[in-house]
Amino acid sequence: MSAAVGQLSPTQIKQGRRHLVTPEGVDLQIELADVGSRIGAFAIDLLIIAVTLIVAAFILGSMSLYNDEVASIIITLIAFVLRSFYFTLFELGRRAATPGKMLLKIRVAARGKARLSAASVFARNALREIGFFLPIGFLFGIGIGGVDGWMSLLASIWAGIFLFFPLFNKDRLRVGDLVAGTWVVRSPRPMLAADLVVTDKPENEAVFAKFAFTPAQIDAYGIKELHVLEDVLRAQDREVLTDVASRIRTKIGWVWEEGESDSAFLRAYYAALRGRLESKMLMGVRRADKFDRR
Amino acid sequence: MTRRTLTLKSKRFREERQEVWKEMEFMLQRIEARSVRGLTDEEIIKLPRLYRSTLSSLSVARATSLDQSVVSYLESLSTRAYYVIYGSQKRLRDRISGFFTRDWPLAIQSAWKDVAASTVIFALGMLVGFVLVSSNADWYYSFVAESLAGDRNPSASEETLRESIYGYQSGDGALGAFAASLFSHNSGVAILAFALGFAFALPTVILMLMNGLMLGAFVAIHTEKDLGFEIGGWLSIHGTTEIFAIILAGAGGILIGRAVAFPGDLSRMESMRSKAEQAAIILGGVVVMLFIAGLLEGFGRQLIQDDWVRYGIGGSMLIFWLLYFFLPREAFQP
């Protein structure tokens, strides 16, 4: 997460960060969706489709059509419509995501550019037929009567390659993504959390004033540790707070006084450390972690 | 020491700018929920300014702030704004109509060679199937899978065949079942024809031939019993659409297969990718055609019993598709 400006490191690339430079020249550094959340999103979408079909079947059943065949044909057609257009229509929408994708906070995007064309969306979902519905069909032996056994086998192997394709390329592309020039990226919507260094209230100021750290004490840690401390403070887990506070006290040689709360101590230390590291940053020094002696 | 803590630069930066971020976020929410059209003129003028200001905040935050929540918030806000500002501004229905008025027919037009090849192969299969089964009915069993044909085989009486053409089955539902299986069978074949194209188009060619053979054989057992005209109507009401769809899917497969087999100056992979999107667009549209064919088959054929009307509908669908695909049209100018 350390938002280093400039090139992404090989580990960041491996974790799925990619450059995306806007026309204004700012690198947004988007993050690819992991395979797990894509499978999850797809499972949710399939569930929605299945529930819709079941509801439709119930409604048709209760309408007591004069002919069961007509009802079954209607169900077949609804299934066909859902299977063919559910993904396409939602991905053409403004959020470029199906409900499953929205829930897991991922979206479809064009690779390397902003405009996701309708043709791309149609193309990537046409190949979903081959990448998923076809292999499933083979698995349950439905759909393709009248096609030779060897042809089915060939197609199954071929479809299997499609199915596992995203696991074997660095951009986690489905075959549909590869063909259509798209990929799936994370689109988190974090709230802007309150700044941990809020000192506007007089009582806060008094708390911070109590802690006067020496420069040597502040210099014990780097950016990595600061970010861990930020996470700890935001999570507000009492046990972890106590644990972290006692470790920092030991490390910097801070003597615990009567009535000093762990939370207040950590907040004050966080503020001091952040101030120190940020002023170093202004001078062009990013102190990565505690082993970085700068 | 404490004084410095209180005047953290990154904190002051945030306090000064966060109103702009909130405004950007609020506007994004509204745009994503409805559209840019929902904004007033004033807001539209403001939008790019907010966007640039958010981007510059992101740059500043990355360089000066160590507050993770601010940086990741700004990253996601900027990315969302980027996709809104530079993404497609068109409405959903305009985008869909763009696909059907431009992308799809153009993809098919420029693959006319493959469409022609696919048609010829299918027709050839049909002809051979028809001739062989007409001369010796035993061939029928090697072309048509039993599961598909049901009781419609060379030994079936004229009665049975006639009934399956006009019958409005309520009891055993032979026609309904056959229609449903044909429906899924043929869409499966279409997709398979496309999917197997990657292997130098050979499986696609075989599949098209096999389906042609099957159809030819099927027609042959009916002409044997003097039901040629009737089976023509029965097939053409949906068949002109459905078989056309299969032929187009085959054309998509051949298009890709050709690109892999004869890559020219490109590598095989590049060559395949250069044609794959076009082929996938064709397939995306084929799915729509299969749906229309399903409607014609499920409802049209059940309700319409007159041969001439069946021919009329089938013929006009064919003319419609041909005009739709091959009438010259202007390429999209961005």
C-alpha cells in the first residue's frame, strides 16, 4: 500500500498493481481484482440468475397455463435471455459491473484506456459461453447431442483451458478479457476516515502535550511501522493496543506512568512519528522501515 | 516538540482540500446512479475542475502525506472520476443500439469471405446428406443421432411425420420436446463451431459439414414420403434465422482459424488476437439471432399451421437478415 511515486516495484506488480496514467499525467496505479473475488462475483451472479428462474417457474406454475409445454418453453427462453444478456447489460451500465461484481467491489475496464466499448463487453461475454457454460454442459452431459464423442472430448479439453486461463497469466485475464482488450480491476469505495491527528479539541491538545518524545525515540521507526500503527489505531482492538503499546515503550525506552492510557500514548506517538517522517519526505527522504537508517 | 505535532502539514493539507473531495465524491455518486444528464449546467462546468483538483490532491498526498486512509481514498476517488470523465458518456440504450446498427453488421460485412465459406460448406453437407439418404435410407442413422430424431426416422409412417409437422401436441409433447432439444442443440453447435475455430478452423469445418449432412438427411426422409414442401415450411419458419446463425458462428470460427493458420507478418498469437474481437462480436450477435429463432420456433411454429405463411415468415426473415448485414453502411466515426 505504500504509495511510492514513480515506478511500481516488482512485488507490487506481482500483487496486481498496474500503471494507469491519465492524460493529465497522474499515475493512478490501479489494482487488478484477485481471482477469488472474481469467482465469488460470478457465483453471486449465478445465484441471482438461478433464483430469478425459480421465481419465474413459480409464477408460471401458479398462472396455470393451458399447456405445460408453453410454460416450459417460456422458462427455457428466460434462461436463455438471462444467460446471454445478464452480464452484457450490467457491464454496459455506468458501473461496468454485474451485481455480483458490485458487491465485491470490482469492475470491468478497458486495458490501458478509459473507454470500455460496447463491442468489447459483447465480445468478453460471448466467450463466457465457451469459458464456462460449455464446459459445465459437458460436465453434466447436456446440450450437445449428436456431436461425436471425440469432438466432445476435444471440446472439453479446450474448454478446460479456457476455464483455468486466468490462473496462468499475469494480468489474470479470462480468454474473453484477452480477446476483448479488457481486464477486471478493483474499484473500492473507501470512506474518508477521520484523521488520527485531530487536535482541535482542547482536551486532545492537553493529551498530546503530555507526551514529549525525544528525537531519538521518534526515530526508532519508519513508514512501514507507521502504517501498521495506523491500522492498529483504526481497528481499536484493546488487546492489540496494549500489546503494541508495551512493545513500543520497550523499544524506545519510555517509562509508563500512572494513569497513562495505551490508546493516548499510541496516538501521541503516531502523531510524532508521522510528523517526523513527513518532514523527512519534504526533504526527499522516504524512510521505508526501521532498518532504513536515514 | 508538541507544537510541531499540532501543525502537521499533511493534516492542514487535508483540512484545506477535503471539501473539494467530498464534493467530487457526491457528484460521482449522482453520475453513477443516473447519468451526466442529471447534473445542472453549472455542475457540468465544475466537474472537470473538481477532477483535476482531486488528481492534484492525489499527487500532493502521495508526496507529502503518510496517512494511508487519505491516499487510498484519493486513489479510488481519482480512478472513479477518471472512468467517468474519460469513459463512455453514452446512455445504455445508445450503446446497445450502436452495437446493433454498427459493430455487429460491420463485423459480419468485413468477414464476408468466411461467411461465404461457411455457407458453402454447410450447403455442401446438406446436399450430400440429401443425396445419400435419398438413394439409401440407411445412411440416415449415420448422420442423425437417435436422441435428436426421436421417432422421425426412415421407417416412420407418413402419418407420424405429418403429425410432427402440424401436430399441436398436448399429450406426449413430441414436438415440444424436439423443439426444446433442437433449440439447445443448435445453440450448442453454434458456440462449439466458434470455439473450435482456434484449431486452424478444421473442427469448425467438420462441424458445419456434419450439421449440413444431418439437415439434408432429415429433409430426405420427408421428401421420400412426399412431404418435401411441408417440411420446408416447418424448417424455414425458424430455420432461416437459426441456420443463418449457425453459419455465422461457423464463419467466426473460420475467421479465427484462418488468422491462426495464416498469420502473415504477425505472430500466430497476435494474428489470432487481431481477429478474435471481430469474431467474438459476431458470436455476441449470433446469440441474439438464436434467441429470435427460439421465439419463432417455440411460438411461431406452434401457432402457425399454414405452409405458405411459414414459408412467408421464413423467407422474409432471411431477406431481413441479408439486408441488415450486407447493406452498405458507414463505418463509425469517433
